[in-house]
Amino acid sequence: MPRYFRLTKVRHTMRRVGFFVQFISRKKSWRAILLVALVGLGTSYLMTLGITSTRGYKIRELERRIEELKFENKKLNLKVAEMQVPGRVAEWVKTSGMVAVSNVQYISETTGMMAVR
């Protein structure tokens, strides 16, 4: 076998090994990129999950507060209706020292009178 043929075969083999090494090194860089991407996606998923659960908790708290305010509003409306009963108003008038008016006079714009004593 001639010497030239052996050298070309060695060079060719070395060239193949070089391509294989480059391919493996590229593959490792893709693995690293894939690993970084997966870690990033996992982190963003966990953050989104945490934010969503926090918002859900806040929504439940606000709904509970709405129910409390509705109940308080009903109680206040009942108290207003209770205070507007005519018997209750008459009792309040007596206790506050007010007196009933016997002679009521109304003023109209057409008479031209402003204050009469």
C-alpha cells in the first residue's frame, strides 16, 4: 500500500472524527439550550400558578365581603323601616320636646307677603 493512500485514509478518518466531535458539541449546546428553555418554562408555569391561586383567594375574600355587606344593608333597611313607623315617630316627637302646631299658615308667591307676625 502506498504511503500517500495511508495518509489520505488517516486524514479522512480524522476528518470524520472531527465532524463527529463537532456534531456532538453542537448537540450538547442544543441540550443546554433545551435545558435552559425547560427551566424557564417551568419557572414561568409555577409563577403563573402562584399568581392565579392568589387572585382566586382574593376573589373569594371579596365575594365573602360582598355577602357581609348585603346582609348589613338588609339589617339597616329593616332598621330604617322600623324607625319610620308612625307610632315610633310620634314617640320620638314627644321625647325630643317638640310641640304640635295648631295654626299653620302657608305663604304663596302671589300675595307678596314675606314674613308676617
